[in-house]
Amino acid sequence: MSTQGATVQAQEPGGRTKSSSPRQIPVVRVVTEDEDAQGALKPMDLSRVIKLLEETDKGGLEEKQLNKSVKKLMQYYQNGLPLRDLAQIFKILNLCARKIQHQPHFMESAYNILKLCSLPFLKKKVSDEITYAEDTANSIALLGDLMKVPSSELRIQICKCIVDFYHAEPPKKHITGYQQASSSFKIQMAEGAGLAKAMVQSLALLENQLVEKLWVLKALQHLSTSEVNCTLMMEAHAASGLCAHLNDPDPSGQLLFRSSEILWNLLEKSSKEEIIQQLSSLECLLALKEVFKNLFMRGFSHYDRQLRNDILVITTIIAQNPEAPMI
């Protein structure tokens, strides 16, 4: 029996009939797993966030709208920062930080974005570390510049970020198509950015702010492990600046410990002659004498004796300079 031209009827459950005549079937994309769950990272419109921030100078930006944008930023980059996006992310950070003095509600946003800077830097291609080297160095240089913003929270977070450069951890979650930049990449970029010099200069802003000063010294202690950074610190007269404040009040003892550690690194990794010259002032020698006397009279632990010996050796090295006003 011929079926040409005939329409075949079929029974559906419940007795309804369904025609098998050809018809258009819409193509539906089947999503089996959320892209975030798969670790995919789609491009984010950072230009829109920058535009929103720039428009605050014209018509004002509602705090709610700002917080929403930054929250989205935090969520999006929670596993690391692609090198290709660093320049724009740090521009957003800079725009927020510069507004803090007159618009305090920008503090939370700047602080949260700074926390992202402690996360791994991510590269899509092996060549990204070369392609985005200048952008990365310029971005890291901004950290030193932002130490001028009169905010204790911001300054401490900047220091934490620098310390984290030396304790790199893998991303919490794998990002499809990306891999972590080499462990030394951030450190090399910090050297190229002149960050160590900026951090030394920031100490002048922290005369009576012990907590912030101790965090800066911790950051400088890490930075001073490289010859490049020690040379930069020497150019900023770090030795004389640190020595002059060795006796500043500090119940924790961190100031003396970290400062002496940095002085040792400067003597070993930069121009020894120049460091001796910087330490040969009467002010520095009086400070070293006072430290030694206090450790000799009140220091009873092995740590105190070691620190006392370090100060004695530094003083002996300074004595090599015939122009030093030894007392």
C-alpha cells in the first residue's frame, strides 16, 4: 500500500494524536554545566567600570552602583588576574583611591581591589609575560604611589600585597585556558617598577604611625633580598633613614629586628662603601650606640645577644670609614 502523500498519525500518551509531518525544529543550545563551574573566564567589560568612575566627577555615582560594580569585579577575578587585564584593573584601583579623601565611601572599593592584587597573575600564552611586562611594571609601580594616600587600611593592604609576591600560591581553582605566571614574575616586575625606592620614601609619611611603619619594614625586608632592590633602596638613602629610627618606641621589637636585617642586606647586596657613608653620620652612630647599650643592659635572650652582635659588627664596619665621627 502506497504511503505517498499520506499523513501518518501516532498516538501520544493520553490519547492525543501527533502528526509526523516534517516541521521546523528550533535548535536549542544544551548547557550541561555552568561556565563558571567549568572554570571558564569570559572577557569582562572593564571599560564600563572605568567610565562609571570617571563620570563621578561630572554627575556623581551612587555608592550602591559602585559597590555593585566592584563586587562583580571581585567575584569575576577571585581566582587570579589575567595579565591582559592588569592595566585596566589598576586604573580602576587608582580612580577609587584618588577619590577617598573627598568621598570616603570609595575606601571599601579600593581596599577590596587591592586584595585582588595578592592573587596569582595569569597568562593565556607563554609570551604574555613579555607582551604585558610594561603594563605589569607600571601597575605595580602604582602600589608605591598609592602609599601617599592618607589611609592606614590602604597602606597596610599594599604592604601585605608586596609580601605576598614572595609567597606565591597556585590559583584556588583552575581557569580554563590560563596558567599561573612564573613565581618570580611579580618580583622581577616589582624590581623594574622601582617599588623598593617608593616604599623607602613612604617611611617619611609614617613618623608616628607604628603599625603602618612595621608593615612597610616587613615589605622592605622582603624586597631587600635582591641586589636590584637594594640598589634602589640605597639611592633613597634607606640606610641612614632606618638607622636614625632604630630607637623609636616599639614594644614588639619588630622595628629593631627588621631594620637591622635590612641594613645587613644593604651592606651585602648594594655598594658597601656607599652604605657605610650613609651610616657614618653622628646621628646614626649615636643611635647604634644607644641600641647596643640597651641590648647589653636589658637583653638576656639568645635573640637579644644575636641582635647585639649584629649591631656591634655593623658599627665595626662603619669604623672602616676614616671620616666617621666615632665616639
